[in-house]
Amino acid sequence: MIEVKDVVKSFGDATVLKGITTTFETGKTNLIIGQSGSGKTVLLKSLLGIHKPDSGKILYDGRAYWDLSEDEKRDLRTEIGMVFQGSALFDSMTVAQNVGFPLQMFSSKSKGEIKDRVDEVIARVNLVDAHHKKPSEISGGMQKRVAIARAIVNNPKYLFCDEPNSGLDPKTSTVIDNLIQEITHEYKITTVINTHDMNSVMEIGEKIVFLKEGVLAWEGTKKEIFKTDNAAIVDFVYSSNLFKKVRKAQLREDKGESV
């Protein structure tokens, strides 16, 4: 569990996060959504320890990150996995080398143990016959799978994903969403996803945090989005006619009306 308690972050005269308080739950896919400039990227970077809040606390299972010693921070960072927006794979390395890189850097495992773990996670993300290929030789969807495998190879407690569906077609995006959710449940990870993809929200939004102009304007589940009267989230989510129709159908169904 990650707890955010009254976090404020400013850059110069601009206050980007204005007293954010929320909880990201273990074993669930927690999504941060909001328009450009809402503060969601700054919040994600604050959770990662890249930005230090001006005030407030961020706690990882009760551990306040900025109160830890440097050694304790280093230990905590080994418990974090990250899927970057552009996958951020090393072009000169094979798939297997990319996936094994965190183990080589941050573990004392033998070469045999590293190979066994790499094989295990590559199989878990359903990559077939890709061990010796370079990133340029596989599709964008496969690259995302490699990035996920690398992020979980060290058995992280916390998994962060920055726009994991960026550049993917809708079908592949759904596959990646479902894979992240499966892994989250299977390994009981605290997963935080920064996204603008409303299909992801509706597909895997077990906990949704909606930011507007640096304020936590709404939080809830994908089911609660259909029922909320919060004007800010309704305006954001249902800007498309498709989601307006889905919302109307859901509300009618809840009232027992025929759809």
C-alpha cells in the first residue's frame, strides 16, 4: 500500500499538487487520470522519489520515503518496478539481456539463477522465441511485454506504469492492460498507472484517482464512474458520445429499466 498524505509540490510560483491525499491499494490496479497539466505526471514522479514534496508525506507500507536514510531509500528502490512510456529498452541488448539487466545490477544471483528467472518472466508475459531478438526486431506490443517482464523480474512490491498503452492499437492496448492486471493480482503488487486512455479506465480501473488543476477532484472505481454526479469527472470521462451512451445505459440498468 502507498499512502499519500496532504502532498503539496510547487515549481517556482506554480503549485502543481495542492494537498493530495489518497491511497493506492495493494493487489489492485490504481489509475491516475486527468487532463494535461492536471498534475498526474508530477504525482507519479513524486511517488517514485524523483520530486520531493514541499510538504506532506508519501508512505510505502508505512515507510515515509523522505524520512529514510540513503541506504534505506536504496533498498526501497529495489522493491520498485517501472514500465516507461516508450518502453526504454536498450537497443544494443537482446530481449533476454534487457529483462535480466535489473538482476545483474541489483541482485547477487548467479548466471544460472538469472537465466532461470529471465526465462520464467518472459514466459509469464507470453513472449515466444524472442530471447535473442533485439527490440528493433519485435513489434511495439512485444516491446511492452519485454518492459513489463523487466519491471517484474526482481519481484517488486510496487509497479509503476507511465502511459503503458502509448503508441499501441486498441486491441494490443487491451492485451497489455489485462496482462498488467493479471500480474498485479497474481503477485499482489501495488500497481500505479498514469494514463489518458479511457478504455484502460473502463477495463482495469479498480481504483481511479482523478486530478484536476492539482486537486484530487474524484476517486473511486470503474463501476462508480458510471454512477457519479461529480461534474468534473463526468465532463472529463463522458466527453465522447460512446461513453455518454454507456453511462446512460448503466444508470437505466441500475434503475431496473430495459436497455
